Amino acid sequence: MHEEPRYKVNLIKPKVKRKERSVGQMSRVWEITLGKLGRKMYRRDNISQQALDILKFVKDNGINAETLISYTVGKKGDMVFLSAGKRISTHLFRMWRVESQEKILRDMLDMIGKLHNLGVVHRHPHLGNLLMAEDGKLVLIDFKKARKVNMVWNNAEFVFNVFREDYFYLIRNLRDLGFTDLIAENFLFTLINRYESNSITKQRIKILLGQLVKDVYDNKRPEEIVFPRI
């Protein structure tokens, strides 16, 4: 028997404030209908036109992605998304088998690697921004901070500095999940292997990344970490 979706999310006509037009901000109101509760909630989501353009570019290149639209409902903290999927939170992640954890991490790194090869920096990649859609596919969300960069792939310091925020959040996520620094380093090295850089440049990036892993596992804050100059 076909089951009706629990949540229905509709975009109400966008409202653009006059003072926001100069900076390209779009104030969008989402109407969220909670089927079982029989009532509606509203969420306003501000996202720049630049971020929307990047999101479209990413999706046009075959990456499952959406902007973040969520609302917390009930004691269990159910999250409402565009596709009514499930957030891959740290809590759920720790309940899965090691094989499932590694597969999700590798799928996530594969998605981030494709992003990087497009010259796109997510700037906040972590399991909380990963959604499992109803068809079982992973969807990367929250592109509010994302930016597009014209890449110089055979300059290791340039590549490392462009993606250093993504590296930092990925390493910290692995650390907080209980993975050793060696495992975290190996996971991130698989990401570097997907880059379009030559082998010498990749090796140089891995050296810089190895130092960043050490700094994050030593609990250094981002402002305490010394990044290479270009």
C-alpha cells in the first residue's frame, strides 16, 4: 500500500526586500505542511543568488545537492527537508556497522572530490550536512557559504589553501567520530587522489594535509593553524 509522505514542502512566492537587492539576497518563505499533525509551519531562508547559482552549477554536473531547508518537529527532533529525507547525524552514524560507516564516508568524500574538481568549495562539509534521500542516495545540503574558484591544479599551496576549510571540517568530523589520525589521513588522501593535479603536486598536498590532520587532532583552533603562503 502506498504511504502518503509525512511532510510536504512548498515554496511560496519569493519576497525580495528592497535593501537586499543590491547584495543579491533572496528572502524565500517555505510553507511546510505536517500531514500527521494537520498544521502548517513557515520558515524563511535567506540565501544569496551567488549560492543559488553555484547550487545549480553543481546539480547540472551530476552531484546530488540541495540548499538547506529544515524545521525541527517533535521530541525526536525529526527534520523536514525538501525531499523529506533523513539527516545523517553523528547519533545515527554511531549506530551503524563499521562497513556502513566507511561506505558513507567514502561516498561523502567522493561527492566532495567531485565538487573540488569543479572548483567549488563547500566550506562546511560534515555529516550534519549530508542527507539520505528516500531512494537511498546521499544528498549534500547547505550551500549558503559555497564559492567557485578558478583552479590552478599544479600549485600545491594554492590548491590546499582553496580547500583548507573543507579539509578542516572533514578532519574534525572524523576525529569527533573516534577515528584515529592515521585513518583520517588515509581517508583524506583518497580525496586528493581524485584531483586533476599531477602526481608531484598531489604528494605535496598530502604533506600539507598530514600536518593539518596533526594540528586538528592536537585540538588547535582554525585561527591557531598556520597555513602555507602562496
